[in-house]
Amino acid sequence: MITHGLPALALAPMDGITDAPMREYLGHWGAFCYAVSEFVRVSIHPLPAKVFEREVPELKNQGRTGSGLPVQVQILGGDPENMARSAVAAVRAGARSIDINFGCPAPTVNRNDGGASLLRFPCRIREVVASVRSAVPQEIPVSAKLRLGWEDIDDIDENAAMAIEGGANWLTLHARTRVQGYQPPVYWPKVGEIRARSGVPVVANGDIWNLEDFLRCQEETGCQHFMIGRSALANPGLSHQIAAELGIPTHNQPPQTWPEAFQAFIAISQKYEGYSPIRALHRLKQWSSLAHRFGEFPHFDQFKRAESLEDAMKMVRMGNSCVPSTP
């Protein structure tokens, strides 16, 4: 997690992609300091501990992946009491840290009082954070992930202040508005403004696709903590490059070719009960789609048609191309 004085690189939560096997795979290569779980949605009722145990299986391993990467539990919802009681249940299940999602731009989530929809109501951000913070033990960090605003980047001035007033131990700021979704540009200087006056650590997030992007983000934000998501899959060596820049020691060399990378993930996924070959194939197709759109994966047109893991690996081995951005 975030430790005073030490830089951190975090793996972003990506709903339906960075599940437990993917978190273990990406954590195995040693560059990330922690991962954030896919959001666990809290709606009209507080959630019991068993839901968190199911959704974040690392809780059965002291909150760490099989490769030792700490996992922060992320919750999403707009009712302060239900969020607080759910956070308590998550801690009971084994959570060592709680993150609150105020950034998800998905229309379905936003229509149901969750994610970025709360950016329009700063006082509610404070209420949710304060309720969670007061409900869980003080040794359990509580953080908040926010976008810069619903449609105006200056909204973050008040929203960040409200999250801090509520007791957030740190903020993760995605440098876009909800209206933008994932469209450019990102506003890293605005993140830097918040970092300079927040009094709590700020994690910079958004459009760090390569080392040059990272260096520019670092310069424009002044941050020492960073979060990457899609780029961690599109360019699997990028996390190691960033870790090297931050002085974070790594312990494993990432795969050098796409067949090696995919095979390593398959081997990890097989350890998870109920993680069928079809599910692993679906996850690899999502991964290869990201790598095709934002990286240098050349086989997607053939790969997406594969009907089994065996066919998929046969196709990718025929190309045997190198993974980009490896150190």
C-alpha cells in the first residue's frame, strides 16, 4: 500500500479483466507494490463477509495474491451506512485496506448512485468516506479514487477536499472527467495542484502508456505514487521500467514473448477453482484486444476467432512475437 516516504506503483482495477488470476499474474513479476480489486458493489443492503471472500479470494491469504502482492478491497456505492457496514464485513473477511470508488464512469453504475455520479455531490463524498473511516479500525487505511469531476476538472478542488475531510488516507486521481470517459486529454497538471495542497499522498492515474508518458506525468504532477491499468497489459514490460525509475526493486524478469506471457497466465489460472479453460480463453482475448489496440500484439484478428485455449496458443506460437517494452 502507500507507505510514507516510499514511492509506489499500483495495479488499477479493471472490471472484468483484473480478476484474481490476472492480479496474481501481474504481481508475480515484482514491479507493483499493490493492486486494487475490481469494485464490489454495495446497493440497497450492506454486504456480508462471504461476498468479499468470493469476490476477492486473496482475503483468504492475508490479503495477498499467490505471488505475494497486497490487494486493496474496493467498494462502490452511495449510501454511507451500507458502505460502512460493508467495509466492516470486508475487514472481517480479511481486508487490510479499503478503497472507495468515486470514479467509475459506466452509465449503469452512475444511474444507480455509484462511482462518478457522486462527483456532483461533494458533501456526499465526505459522508461516505467519513462513515467508512469511522467504522473500520484506524490501522486499516481508507483511500478514495476520484475523477477530476463530472464535466469540469475544477470540481476536483472541492471533491478532493471533501474526501480528505472525511478521513481518506490517500487519494487516487484519474486525470479526466466522467464526461470524457477514457477520451483524451488527461489533465496531469490539475493532479499536481491537488497533490501540492492536499496534505495526503496522491496517486496519479490515467494514460501512462509508455515510459515517456510516465516521465511527463511525474514532472507535471510532482507525484511519487502512480497507478497503471490498461497499459500494464498492453505493454507488459512497462511496469518494470516505471519501477526502475522509482527505485522499486523487482525480483522476476517478465516474459519476453506473447506465448510465454499467455502460458504463464494460463498456468496461474488453473490454480483457481471454477476458472474454466473457456473463462481463461475469454480473459486472454480481452488481454490481446487491449494489446492490439494500445500495444504491439500482431495476431489479434486470428486470435479472437480461437474456440479453445489450445487453438489460441497454437495461433500465437506461430507468430512467437516479442512482448513490447521489456527491459
